[in-house]
Amino acid sequence: MTIRAAEVIAEADVIAYHSARHGRSIARAIAASHLRTDHIEEALIYPVTTESTDHPGGYRGALDEFYEAAAARLAAHLDAGRTVAVISEGDPLFYGSYQHMHKRLAHRYPTEVIPGVTSISAAAARLGRPLAEADEVLTVLPGTLPEEELTARLAATDTAVVMKLGRTFPTVRRAMERSGRLPEAHYVERATMPGERTTPLATVDTETDTVPYFSVAVVPSRIAALPTPATSTLSATSTDSTQSTQPTQSTQPTQSTQSTDSDPTGQGEQAAQRSTASSDTGEVVVVGTGPAGPLWLTPESRGALAAAEDLVGYATYLDRVPVRPGQRRHASDNKVESERAEFALDLARRGRRVAVVSGGDPGIFAMATAVLEVASQDPYRSVPVRVLPGVTAANAAAARAGAPLGHDYAVISLSDRLKPWEVIADRLRAAATADLALALYNPGSRTRTWQVAKARELLLEHRSPDTPVILARDIGGPEESLRTVALTDLDPTQIDMRTLLIIGSSQTQVVRREDGRDGDVVWTPRTYPEQ
């Protein structure tokens, strides 16, 4: 209890507290030594907790009726001029029972809320582990969420606390395991109270152990888990060691490759040595960041990036990933995919957890193929590789425009760096003849300036001149632009590598709606007329 809480209890005429039907109140037990014999006590006893009810309004109706009645009892004391102290374990406005009284009474009577020590803070203190450090994100979750939702949120966050275990514990444990957070998770039962227990969450048996409601699961700070250098000399040595670890000549992607440690104290190198010593084989996870920044990142990908010890990728894509202490970043040019993949797999063979960072979806004109191609050869066949999906540019651009890919469509890259132009032209003709909508990646660059004009010429042999073409540039980024033009008016000089083109089919519609939207909406019907 805080000093202010003790003062308020001493000044109060009425002490109110919530309890289940058994009548025992944890809040009252905590404050018992501060209660006087002349205190008027109001026990607010819940009619139901976890059991079923025959109330006409169901469980929620029974509780609402109880809260109204409890508030009326307290209001009667307040109207009589008495000071009422409602005591609540933890913090009164953090999953606390008092909040229901607050909503019903605070606008009618002078009210002071005394902050309290939450079970989250108590659990971290008992574990001796920081909850969050630096820029880490702490997520607080009720264990009553569906398993899929728990799994997604645990995978996406840096640190987490799951409240309200009890009967939900088997679901929470499965979510921890599915999200990959189980090895980091701790179980804290009745923190700071009699019967306190702390243990790794993985050791709690869902079949034989009794898990009370007043227990929490904690996934503490990853940064804080890194060892602290013993002396400044050791710190300097560790930093030098980390900085000097570069790809060998046989695997180095390019002379412009940079390996940087996000932790200049050298803690990351020590953590890496510890990880390598404890695991014979690491893992490569190929992650798609979507077309732009964090808003386009899936929870699964966000979690994989946070869990990685090494990030490998094209510098532009690595810049989209937040810097985390202890995590090493290996940036390279965008034309060394195979070398980059080999470098990542070599790191994993040494026991490192590696995320290969790709834009969009890694399986669409991106790094997944390069990694799997190398991973299918010796000596990398046994290295675990996972590919996580991302939002690809075609889907992002289509969503911004409306639904131009609502029917059958083809995806083609106009880059002839990895395949002859004759192959691209044949595929364009085939897709145009089949009346497919088209998403065209890599339409132009500083060194490729004629492909768009050639593609337009070829498509006009099969499509109407007024076929809608969407020019989507830097979707999700700071220079985002979206325009719709007729195929005959497509200007190649307006196209660069950050532009994606969507060519409509014969059925694609361009409509100006009266919804305040700036520009037209483009959509392709899901039905197609009979031949």
C-alpha cells in the first residue's frame, strides 16, 4: 500500500471492498491492519464470478445489476455526508473492480483515485527482471482473449504480461508456445502475498498444477537479459570483436557490405557467443516488410524481426526495421541476392537466429527464392528456413485504387536482368490475349527506360486504348502517389523503380463516386460475361 492510501483509509468513515460469494476479500486482507472498529464496512459481494447464471440479462446483465446496486449503497453513505474509501488490490483503474463504481459515481461526488502497485510491477520485482527497456514495447493482455489473438499479439511485441490466468492458463501456454515466446516466459503466482510462487512458465503443468486467477505470465525485457560487461576494457574489446566480424571473401555480398552492431557496449557479441554455444544450428527466417513501414508489417513478421540476432538485407529494407540493442545488421547492395542468402545461411550454421529482410512479400520477386535456392545445396540442406508472408506491392496498390485485381490477374516483372525480353513479351501477349488484369513489377529504372513503351505498344494490340492503367508509386511511403490514366496515354517518362503498374482487363471499371474521395475508384467485377 502507498502512504496516501493508508492516509485515506484512516480518514474514511466507510470502507468498501469487493469479494466473491465466499466473502473473502484480498483487498481487505491487505488493508486489515489499517482498519478501525468504528469503520463502517460495505462488502460488495459479486452474485457471480465464473459460474453461470439464470439472470434474464445473462452474465453481463447480472453484473450490471450488481454494479448499480453497489453504487447505490455507496451513494447513500455519500449523501449522508460520510467519506467512503473503496479499496482495491493492485491499481484501482487497472482491471480493477473499482472502475465500475467510478463510472457510476465520480461525476456525482468529489473523487480522488489513489494509484496503486499493479500485479505487473510486483511480478517483475519478484522475478528481478525489467519489464521493458529503451524503446521496447510492453503489451498487457488479458488471458481471456482467443488463442489466435493471444498468439498474434505475443509474436508481435517485445515484452508482454498476460493477466487473468486461472482457467485460461492452458490457452495462454499454447499461445506462448505457438508464438515462440515460451522459453522466455515466467509464471508468477500471488506476487508479494502468502503462497507466492515464481517459475519458468514452461515448467507449469496444465494437467496437475492449480493456477489461480491471481497469477500472471511475464515475458520480460530481451535487452535487460543481455549480460553487462564487467569493465570498460572488456567492453571495448567486445565492441572491436563485433565490428570485425565480416563475411569472408567467399560469402561477402559486395565490398559495400556493412555489418553493424546496434549495441556499442558489446553486449550483443556476448549474447551471440552465448547463443552459439547453446545451439548447434540456428535458423533463417525470410521476412517481408510490406511496401513501406511498420503499418504494413504482419504480427508474425514483427515478432520474427524482434527475435532475430542478425538482420541481413538490402540497406533500404533494413532501414525499415527498428534498431534493437544486441542485434547485428548486415546491409548490402540490391544485386547480390545469392551471396546475401549464403551469408545468412552461414550465420545460421553457426547457431545464429537470422532474419533476411525483404520488401513486400519475400516470395514475390524477392529474397525467399534466393535463400531457398542456396539452402537446397550442400552444406546448407539441414539449416532450418522459414518464409513469412508480407503485403506485396500489387495488393497494396490495388487496395489504394479500389479493387482492380478483383477477378483473375497475372503478375509479371518487366525487368530483363534475370530473363530475356522475348520471354517477357510472350507472357504479356498471353495475359493480354486471355484478358487478364496485369500487375507489372519493376517497370523501369535509370538503366531500363524502354520496356514500358514496348509493353504499352504490345498491350495496345489486344486492349482498348482507354483501358485503365494505375500508376502506383511509393505506396505507404512519404512520396505516395496514385494516378489512373488510359493505356494509350501511359507516359514511360513518369515511371521508375518505385512505381507499380496495374493494367485493367476489358471489364475493369473506373468510377467517380460522391464520397469525398480524391480521385476515381477502380474495380474489376468478379463475374465475366459469357462468350
